[in-house]
Amino acid sequence: MTEAAKLGTAYGDITRLPVFAEPAANVDGADRNVVRPIHAGATADGPSAREMDWTLVTALRAQASEQLSQSVAADRTRLDRAAQEELGRAVVLDLVDAAMAEAVNAGESAWSPQRQRVIAQAVFDALFRLGRLQPLVDDDRVENIIIAGFDHVLLELVDGSLVDGPRVAESDEELIDFLVFLASRSEVNARSFSQAQPRLHLRLDGGSRLAAAAWVTPRPSVVIRRHRLMHVTLEDLVERGAMTPVVASFLRAAVRARKSIVVSGEQGAGKTTLVRALCAEIDPLEAIGTFETEYELHLHELGRHKIVHPWEARPGSGERGPDGRQAGEFTLDEALVDSFRFNLSRQIVGEVRGREIWAMIKAMESGTGSISTTHSTDAVAAVRKLVTCAMEAGAHVTHELATSKLAATVDLIVHLTMDSIHTVQGGDHSRRRRRVTEVVAVAPGERATGYATTHVFRTDSPESGSSAGALPGVLPDDYRALAEHGFDLAGYLAGQPTGVRP
């Protein structure tokens, strides 16, 4: 018997409730037996989202958290996550039994097994998962969850449409309290969320990403982005219409030839998905290091590569020391320095929003074949944005230094766009289209800019057939060698517009 099971016997038989009679479903939640509303009208067996006594659930979650903490502290062995959940189920069962007994003593009728099951699952989700958000995160129809206050919830579906979602708390204060609890409960990378630290960026189980702000906004604001495509290849993206076969052959060859690539695009354009597809072209035996502020690529969990060392930055807490840093802070720069002792073949820096740019530049200078992402409106704008990010490091970084570094390290900018196509077929419908619209080669250039850009692929105006995706443009001579790595050079030359083809 495990230590958790020994502790759990104090709370009775945890299989007495249907919710604990079978193992919990996986993080995708396809078979999770919980209330799964897509909007207020949808319900499941037992109380609906509106009928559930969420005040009771919140109170039971607080009691369960306290009891679980005391039990774990009293035990001398360190329980892993699975053992804590096993013990947590026992704690929740005991509390649900006690709450039902109290209700009966107050003159209410006994709860049905279905009601017990749903309440127990709600408490368990609040304790170990995402509480009232869990059914929404589990729903494969939902791509983004947008919250501007506890009762103002919008669900952005995979087809680009917006529908109203159920409230996720009983007040803004309760929502903030749950976010604080959610940020602090991680054993590995807990994060602070308070008036002193009013922003929160957090990775969630299953690969979703949470961003939140409070105290500096009128109401708590939260956005949860679900990454739906984890195991993805360039062929998959061709089938989805995200790129042409010629573009895919060029990008595949560029990865294999160890070109350093930056993927740019607006928010939600599919940058992380494209990076996963590009990484799928790296030899499975190459040792890879990933460097992210929050894990999003999850290459270490996909099983495609034999050796993946993932690093995640850690924000500090408390007052800043004489060096200007908070206690416990761990930066991507430090992770990159450490990584040079790990015999890596490739160093992949995730999203670049600010000072991460220098980790990206160092990775590209130290080796070849690095990949990163950034936000921008087009490919050339991505270069300008990266220059700005580099100069934010301080006055010692001049425009000339920033441009020369980028021109010497970045080989290609791959730009993605996202648009919604509206159709009327028995009602208003829309679908999202994400496409590679530009591939730009970057090289050292004239002194005025410090870099030169060449559109290897570009999308013309809609009138000239942009629906075909990015079309061949001008191919620098040194990129012809990519044919040795599988680039369809003949197909590229055949697709060049008249007057460009040699």
C-alpha cells in the first residue's frame, strides 16, 4: 500500500462515489464525466452550471486544500502529484459526506448519487485542476476562453465564432482568489499573483496557456489559449491549406540545412503550431534544448526526439536585491549559459517579446538551425520589431549593433496570417484560415538599414490569386543549394512570375 493510500484510509473508502470509481480521464478530457457547458443552456446529469452551489464548492475546496496540506506536512515522505490526487479524492469524499449530512440535519433531502458525484468532481477540479474553467478547457470546440470579469465570458470556437460562456466565479474577488491559488500551487514553478505582481503568465496541464491581469484593470482579465495541434507536421499543414507543397519543401529543406528561422504573425495566427511542425523535421537523434518563459512547444512530451532538454524561466518574488533581481529569479539567459554543457545540437528559444531577443541571438550565434517566434504584422516588420526588442536592453545597444547582430544570425522570416471567411449557408457561419503568406531571406545589407531582405515567397493582392497561398518570388543564389535537402527547386522556378524566372 502506498503512503498516500495509508493516509487515505483515514477518510474512508474513496470508491464509494461514482466520480472516484474509475480513474480520472486524461487531460484532454474526452471521457471526463463532468458538467461540460459550451454556453449557459447546456447541462449534464446533476445540477447545471447555473444550479450548482458554487459557494459550497468554493468552501469545500478551501477546506480540502487545508486538510490536504496538513496531511502532507504530517507525513515524512514526499508525495508526488498522483499520490496527492489520490489522497485528495479521499479528502473530498469525506467533505462531501459531511456537507450532505449537514444539509440533511438542516431539513433538506439527501443528495442523489448524481448530485454527490457532480459536486465532488467540481471540488476536485477546483483543488487540482481549473475549477469552473475545466469543462471549457476540455471542450474540443473551444480555442480561446476570454474573460473580462467573472460574469463576462466569451468562448472563441475553432471556426472563429464567438459564443457566450458561463460565469466562472460568483464575483470578481472569487475569480482573483482562484487565480492566486492556481498560480501558487505548482511545486516546480509557482508564480506570484498579487497587487505587487498584477500580471500572470502560466502554462496549464495539457499545453494550454493562461494570461491574466488584475488590480491594474477595471476587472480581472483572463485569456486561455488552447493549443489543439500538438503532433503536427508540415504535411499536415499543407493538407489544412496553410501552405503550398513548394513552400513546405523549402521550409523542410531549410530546417535540415540548419538555417535559423523566426516565425512571425499576429496573435493566434498559429506560430507555435508551425514551430512544432518545423521541429518535426529535425533528426530524431539530434539533442535539442528549448528555452521558454512558459512551456508551450512541449517537444519534451511529444516523444518525437530522443533527447530534449526543456528550460523554463522562473520569475522571482519579493523585493529586489542590490543587483535589481528578485529572489529566485531564473532567466532565459542563465538557462542558455547552462545549456552549453549539455552537448546540444540545436537551441530553440520560444516566443520573443522583449529581452528574450538576446537569448535568441546567442542561440543563433552559438549554433545553427535555431527557431523562434515573434509578433508582427508582416515579415519585414518582424525584423524592425526584433531590432527594437534588442535595443530595449539598454543604451549600450545601438541600432547599428542590433541590426548587425540580427542580419548575421537570422536567415529566414516565415510570416503567418489569419483571417476569417464568412459564408451564409442556412445562417451566418465563419471559418478561420491560417496561412504562410511570406518567406523572407535576411542578410547583411546597406549601412542605412543594416540588413537586406528578399521575398523568397510572397502573397500578392487578393485580385491576383492570393488564395493559392505564398507564391514563389526571388530566390537568392545561395538558397538553390537547398535542393540537396529536398527543396522542390523545379516547382519553385515553374511558379515564379514572368520576368523573375531566370
